[in-house]
Amino acid sequence: MIPKKKKKVDQEALRSPFMRIPGMPVWGARSIIDSGFYEIYELQGRSPETLFEDLKKKCPETLEDRLSIFRLAVYFADTEEPEPSLLNPERWK
């Protein structure tokens, strides 16, 4: 019997403040960190589209679904009382 390989867990992303955003997947937090942000407040007033384009310049293989993550994160950062129905990346496609 061949032992299964353990999945590598992104501890930095898992422990990041971005994981406090409801609906945020670990890979989404990693994308935000890779863009140079470490706190939610740093996203206030930013353009999700610009953040996405900047990430694509750094990592050309970035998938289009990252844009919905940036939209969710910026909405959460900009909104004092976010609508629960909007706290899902699928709503931002």
C-alpha cells in the first residue's frame, strides 16, 4: 500500500486577517498576501480590478476567479456593516 502524501497547508494565509472575511478561501487570502497586503484596512478605497491586474503582472498564471476575491475583500474592508448575502465570492463574479 502506497502512503498518501499530505497536502501542504498554507499556514501564513490561514492565520492572516483575511480569513476573518466570511466566505474567504485560503487560496484567496494567499492571493491578497501575494499582492503585498497584510491587513484588511489596507484594502479600503482600492480598486479590485487594479489589484487583480497588479497581481497578474507579478504572477501571469493568475486565474480570473481571483478578481471576485478582490471584490469581496475590498467590499468587506470598505463596508462597516456588510450584507451577509454579499459575503460569498460567487456573488462577485
